[in-house]
Amino acid sequence: MRIDVVTLFPEMFAPLEHSILGRAIEQGRLTVSYVNPRDFTSDRHRTVDDYPYGGGPGMVMKAEPIFLAVESVARPDSAVVLLSPTGRVFKQSIAAELATRDHLVLICGHYEGVDERVREHLATDEISIGDYVLTGGELAAMVVIDAVARLLPGVLGHAESASDESHSHGLLEYPQYTRPPEFRGWPVPERLLSGHHAEIAKWRRRQSLERTAQLRPDLMTSELLAELADDGTKKRGRRRRSTAEPATSAPAEPDTAVLADSTAPEGESPV
Ligand code: 4FV
């Protein structure tokens, strides 16, 4: 994959030269290069910004230097992504989508933003890394580059897998532990020390479900809620829940109350 970053501050991207990304770039699994709109100005002051029409605070980045900078690297199949608070909010599925592209051009705004004609007539996509305002799009571009690059083949060594991590299955990741088996009196869950992989996988799945339900109920689909509600005791016929629920009823909509159990007064332990 090739990524061209359109930015007035290429020096801000030094962090990409380190660790996993640095290695990926060294190994040529990813090429990152920088195009500075200032190099596409024709006035002696090399002007890249100007006062906003209609007045108001701050400066706006001029359209032309950005258009010329992008056009100097873009190809017909390039994804030209404007980083801005009005973009679609970045998440793992978007990272996976961008990781399938051969060429990304990331436009980093600065000051109050970029001339609207960049969004309307140049960008093919617009991404926000979150509902807050940055001083520039550079940090947002680095977040996107990091999240996309680690999904590229060979970037993550076998030790670092992108397979079952938070958000890769729409769930938060299960708790991770490593040696020692007990630290300051805090033990590692027995299940993890059992070496019983099927049991460990079950425990991890349940942990992910419970954690997501607790911390990110917005991520819980009805399927995940059903899976969470079915703590597997049903099959063994041992009923956990009160017997009120008619046996024959179709698997009840997951009892979201379960999820709220963490707050349930009567102290019934959550699943
Ligand atoms: C931003 C975000 C962001 C807006 C004005 C740069 C700033 C300044 N970009 N996700 N949130 N951009 O705040 O991507 O030009």
C-alpha cells in the first residue's frame, strides 16, 4: 500500500518511523510519503491560507495548493480522504475497508479548516477520528495510518495478531494476563491456567460479551444479547432464571435486564 499525506507539517509524522510501523515501512510493506501544499503555491509568500469569506475567526486553507498537491500524486483508483470533524467517524470496519485499497491520499487540514470546495470536488471520502476538534488533521491521519497499516499482510508479526482483538468481532477484547500467575495477591483466573483451550475460548468469549455489555452496550446486537443471555446453563436444563418464563416460549429476547444487572438492586449476580 502507498499512502501520500498532504500536510503543511510533514515533520509531525516522525512517530511513524518507529516500532511496528517503522519496521513495516523499512520492509516496504507500506510506503508513506508527504506532499506539502506550500510547494504548490506561486506567490512569493507561498500563501496556503487566507481569511474566511463572510468574516469570522482564524484562517482557512486555500483550495488551489491542496488541489495541486493531491493531483500531483493521485491516481484514478486513489482514495482521497479528507480528515475532518464532519467526516464519518472512524472505526475498525473502516480501517479494514481502507486496508483493501492500493493508494490512500490523506488530506490534513489546519487552522479553521479547508476551503469547502476541497470536500465538494476533490475528496472521495471524509473521516473523523472523533467528536472533538484538533489543531490539525495530522494526528487524525496518523491514527488512520496506524489502524490501517497493522491490518496489512505481514505488518503484524505472528506474535501480534489482529485476529481476535477488540472491535474485530464487534466485541471488546477479553482480559489479558501474563506471568506471574499471582501478582500482589491478585491471581490469574484459574480457567486460563487450565490449558484447556476449549474452556479458555469459552471463558474469553463470555468475558468479551460481559465486558461489552457492561462498558459498551451500544455495541451489543440482538444476537450478542441473546448469546449473553444464554449462559449455556439452558442446555444442561439447570435453570438459572426464575421459572416464571414459560418453558415453551421461543428463546426470549435477551433479557437486557441481565445487562443492567450490574445495577440491579436485588443483587442477583449478572450472568
Ligand atoms: C479532526 C477530527 C479535526 C478541524 C479544524 C483540524 C481539525 C482543523 N480531523 N477528525 N476530529 N480536525 O478535529 O479528523 O483544521
